[in-house]
Amino acid sequence: MSRSLSGLSHQPLSAVVVLMNLWCYPALVLWTLTGMALFPLFYLSGRLLQLPPDRLTRLAIWIYGRGWLLLMRPFVRFRRQGMEHLTKDRPCLFAVNHFSFFDTYCMALLPVYNIMFAVRSWPFRMFWYRGFMRLARYLDVEGSPLEVILEHCRHAFSRQGAVLFFPEGHRSRTGELQRFYSGAFKVAIASKVELVPLCIAGTESLLPPGRKLFRPCTVTLRVLPPIDTHDFQDRQGHIRLRKLTKERLAAALDDIRRQDAHAL
Amino acid sequence: MTEQDVIELIDSSLAEEFELNREEMTPEANIYEDLGLDSLDTVDMVIVLEAAFKFKIREEEAVRGIRTLGDIHRFVLEKMAESS
């Protein structure tokens, strides 16, 4: 069943929505500017402690994300589920569904920060974020051949890091999962790391593509049980892994939405 | 299998694998720009066609040259003509 997201933009503005947007946009800009101002000091302190630049920047981005969660909390209820499936410092590839620009911010709900995001080219065009993304060695998957992507990911895995992909490639405009591309699954299989599906729900109400105003909602991030990629080493393995991951994410999304509907 | 059957099997297999909209699947449709496939999908496309038609595709050069759905139709039809 397709959920109409465009219809939400025609809903009348309530006082809460007005208040939320009067608070969230300025707070987000101020928090971003504060983060930029404090980053050099944070970075230099970390370098004095001999922390690697990419790891240090990922930690700063995670803290920035945590701050954003706090700023949104008066209007957004954040839920974390399945965190017991995560093992600290075990390399893995996260595959997450994609509804909103703010999905990336919600990754600060994870208790791990050493994550290299694999994204398309357009986020690198946002000049205020670009420098940080480069320092964190985020991956531009749109313009890179698979061999280069694989090399970068293996480097991250070798340092006990994780890599995060949005297998749909872009944000859903229907509120349902779109087709999954194969790249993430090939990387997980070739690198022989576990694939951890992450299901995010609720950001399609918070701020879907094409809408300018935030709306109050509940956002859930659920970590699904890891999938061992050793069983997917055959020629069609990435296709099976892709289908299995999508099947599990679709089931989790339905389940979360059922829970939310019950809670109303 | 008639030519029309072959084309139907190609289109239905690709539509299922890549979740494509059948209405957009015209012979002139560019598989990258119009149907949204990427370079990695070409490998999956070969696997799908091999499974659907039970033959092996070794003509990597020819596959790399495929741009439209019509190119895929012609490629498979030629393969089938060769093997019959």
C-alpha cells in the first residue's frame, strides 16, 4: 500500500507545526554554526591524542547528530530498537531504507560513531558539510567504480569501522521501499563482513522530499539481526542477499507501522 | 518460442528483477537514463537473462554496448538464432 506523502503538505498548519518550524530551523542553523566553530578545537585536541582524522571527524559528526536529536525532541519522539544486535568495533555494512534528508541525522541514534557513509554526489555539493564529509572519508558512490568503492570500504573495515549504504539510492516519494541497487550487497559479500539491515520509519512524516515544513512525529530506528555474508559467495549471491535484506526491511517497516497505529 | 514470446520473457524477467514499470519498457527506452539501471545492474541483467533463457553469455563486449531495451531484445534474439 502506497502512503501519500504529498498529501501531507496540504494539511492545514496547526499551532504546533508553526511552533516546531519556528524552533527547529533556527536551532538547526545555530547548532550547525556552533559545531563548525567548535570543530577546530575538537579536532586539534583529538589529533594531540593521536586519533586518526577520519575517526575523529566521524565522532564529531555523531555528536552533532546527537545534538540535533536533542533539539528535535520537543516535537519528535525517537525510538531505538534492536540495539542488542550491534557488537562494538565489529566491522559491518549497514543497509538502511531512505525516506528523508534527515535519515542521516537519525543515524546518531546508533550507539556507534565510526561509520563511513556511502552517499550519492549531491550531499558533497553542500559546501557547509563538504569539508567534514571529506575529512570523515565519506564515499561518493555515484562517481566511483566498484573497485574504488570496495577499496575504501575494506580500509574502513580493516580499522573496525562500519560502512553505511542506502541501497535505494535516493529518498522514497511514496513512503514505501523502492528498488534496491546491488552495490552495497556486492561490497558486503566481497569484504566478507556481516550485513546489518537498519529500518527507519517516521522520517517520511517528519520531512519527506518536496516538503519544506517539519511535522511532529515518532521516528523509529530498528537494528535487524545481522546477516552472515559467507553464505552468499556464489555468482547470484548478491541478488539473493539483496532480496533477503529488502524482504526483512519491508517486514520490519510493516511491523513498526502496525505498532504506531496501535499506539494512536 | 516466437519472437514476441522472447521479447515478453525478456521484459517480464527484467521488470521483476529490477522492479521496472512495464509501461516505461519500450524498445527505445535507454536502460540507464529511462529505466534507471546502473553499471552494476548490467551484471545482474546477464544473470537474469541466462536464467530465463538457459544459455551462457560470454560476449562481454556486446553486453557493454547495450544501451536500449531494443538492444537487449536484438541481442537475445541473435543468441537464440545462433544456438538453434
